[in-house]
Amino acid sequence: CDGIVGAFGQVEEGQLIQAKGVPYSLHDLLHDDALCQHYRKGLYLTIRITSSMYHRFHAPHDCRVDDVTYISGDTWNVNPVALKRIEKLFCKNERALIPMTLSTGHTLTLVPVAAILVASIRLHCLDVLLNMKHRGPNVMRCDATLIKGQEMGWFEHGSTIIVFAPDGFSLGDNIREGARVRMGEPLMRLPR
């Protein structure tokens, strides 16, 4: 997606950073013990999509998606001021967990997080509008094979995507706090 790099780094002891000095728990975000275990020493990268940006997000690699977990919640603003003031903001907001298996056999998980004026996440692999009607965590099965760059879904306003990769991946050279990234630019490198 197009966006601005927020927090990034390694998940340490089940914790990651929302904004400088504001940690949150991987479990509070994902509500899934198996995913938490899988990413316990992995990398995370938070990309903020502002209201003036392109709100669509795309497959980061050739991959397969078998299910999506929808977690209902609030729609707090996800701007930098709110991230510094509201503890566990991403854990409170509406979100979806999209685990994917890459064509290389590696795994990634995308977590689109809804924000103010969004209150819904749209995904091409599901024939439903993800919103409060589904509550959550609510696992929805799908059968989607995507090619790198193929559109996965969209927000109707600004929001956030959090990318999780297991231990062994590395961050791209262009990743630094506040950097603008464009759809198609590298974010992470596969393990060697």
C-alpha cells in the first residue's frame, strides 16, 4: 500500500511498539495463540494510510489466503497524536487478521486496522463487508490465490496496515520511521 512508516522492529517478549514509548501486546492485537507463537520473535511493520492517500492494499508476494479473522471494535483515529495518547489503540480498533502462505512456503500476516470514518474493511476474498454485524473474533473461510501486487482490499478512508513476518525475515533498506512508502516498494526481505 501507499503509506507512512510508523513503528517497526522485532517483537520482543510478546510486545511491540505502537508509538515511541507506547507498547502493546501481540496477543491483545491478534487474539490467536498460534499466531502469537509464530511471530513471537518475528518482525512487525506499521504503515499508516492517511485520508489523502490511495486506500487500497495489495498482495506483497504470490500467496494463498485460506481464512480471515474479523475482530470488531472501535474506530479511534490512528494519527500520531492519538497513537501517543491512547494505550493499545490498535487492539481496541476494528481489524482483520489475514494470514497468508507465500509461494516460497514462508508465511506473513497482514492486519488491516480500521479508523475513524472507516468502520469497515473490504476484502476481495470475502463476499461480505466486514463490520460490527460480524462481531469477533469471527473466522471466515476463503479460498484465495493472489499474485504479487494484486489488490486484496481497501479502506474507505485513512487507516493502518500492520505486517508481521516470522523470525528470519529482514526489513528493507528504505524502512525508517516517517518514511513514505509506495505500493510495490520492498518492505521486507525473505530469509536466505
